[in-house]
Amino acid sequence: MLTAPSLGWLILFFALPGLLTLTLAFHLTDLRGGVMQGWTLETVKSLADPLYLPLVWRTLWISAATTVFCVLLALPMSWYLAGLAPRWRNGLLLLIILPFLTNFLIRIFAWRSLLHPEGPVKQMLLWLHLVTEDTLLLNNSSAVLLVMIYTQLPFAILPLYAAAEKFDFSLIDAARDLGAGRWQAFRRIFLPGVRQGIVSASIIVFVCSLGQYVIPQFIGGTGDEMIGNKIVQRAFTDRNLPLACALAGALMLAVFSVGLVLTGLSRLFHPSRFRKRSYQA
């Protein structure tokens, strides 16, 4: 009974729209942009078009790279935050959350201004002789990845900080007293201790990155589109709702599969499994 409100919310606003999206993928569109009656596999079969393979690959590698960089940057930050005094810690957490108080599009256009050929970043790099006049900081995959990391980094820091806050740092002191170096203690004691935070941060960042389309549209070039851009194009420009639903359904299944894999790996490599085996031995 206590979980009924949350379960009802998830069913009404997540499960049912997801099922509706998958259902519409098995229809054909009419000439007016609507959905025709009857069932067909033609829309789903059209996903095998080679046109989508570069989009899928680009979406996967940008999302995976964003996840890796965000987790690598968030790990030392969570370590540092958990060891701070409460008043300093709260101030830094406020700075991390502060960008969420600004409209997402405003932040994207701010980056567009920064990376513009006449923007301050390009001018500073020219002054330092690190780039040339022909170097483009905008409209490429590197710019998309940079802004993706910027927007997704707080989603990695917060779950990792929540895990690090519960970590017993006396274990680090004990490891150092027994001869472990700082890096060894971090790798063999801290990382396993915040394992669940790493998994949560990875899932959140990867899932949010897979469906991104605003950043590639305004920061990337014509060759930097992701699956999200193609879904928006099929739904609003081409008015082909079944094909847009088919693409969205494939993306949902991919996200669900990744979540299952990461959750399974988390359980497989849980320290308790190894402790149980050692006790049995």
C-alpha cells in the first residue's frame, strides 16, 4: 500500500506511454501525418536502413564517452566533497546544483557563444598560439562531447557523493597504516565502497545522453546528428509518427538493455559474493 502511489505514477506516466509508443511503431502513416488503421511490420523493418547505422554508432560512442568522462571527473570530486566540513560542503553542492536554476537552452546558447569563432575561448587560444584561425571549436563532435560532459556532470557527482558520504573513511586510514599508497587505497578500498554510486551515476548519465538532441542540433554540425535528432525530424518535420515511435521504441529497448546489463554486473561483482565464497572455502 505504501508503494501504490509511486507504482501508479510510474505505470500512468512511464509504462503506458512507453507501450503506446511501441504500439504505434507497428502502424503506417497516412498522407496527412496521422496513423493508419491496421498492423504492419514495414515501419519496424525500415529501421534496418543503413542510414541509421552511423547515427546509432555516433549516439553510442558520444554517450559512452560522456559517461566515462563524467564518472572519472565525479570520483575525485565526490571523494573531496565527502571529506569537507559541512559548511564548505554545502556551499560546493550549491555551486554544483546552481546550473539547474538556469534554463537549459540558455546554457546551450551560452556555450555556443563561448565556442563561436569570434568568442572569448577562440580568441584566448589564438593569443596563446594553441590554435590557428582555421580551427573550428564549434559544429563538430568534440564540441558536442564537451557540452554533453558539462550538462551531465552534476548527474554523476550527486549519486557518487551520496555513496561517498556513507563511506567509512577510517578504512582508508587503516589501509594507509598497513602500507598501501594513496592511489592503491583509493583503487582497492574507496572504489569498491562506492560501487553502487558508480553504477547509478553511469546509468543516469548514459540514459540521459542517449536521448539528447538539443546539444547536437545547436552545438554540432550537419554530420553530428544523434538518434534523438532523427526522432524529432521524423515526428515534426516529416510528420511520420510511426517511424518516430519505432526509433524511440528501439532507443527505449536499448536503454532498458543497458540498465539490465549494468545491474547484472553490479550484482555479479558485489563484494559479498566473493566474501561468501571465501567463507565456504
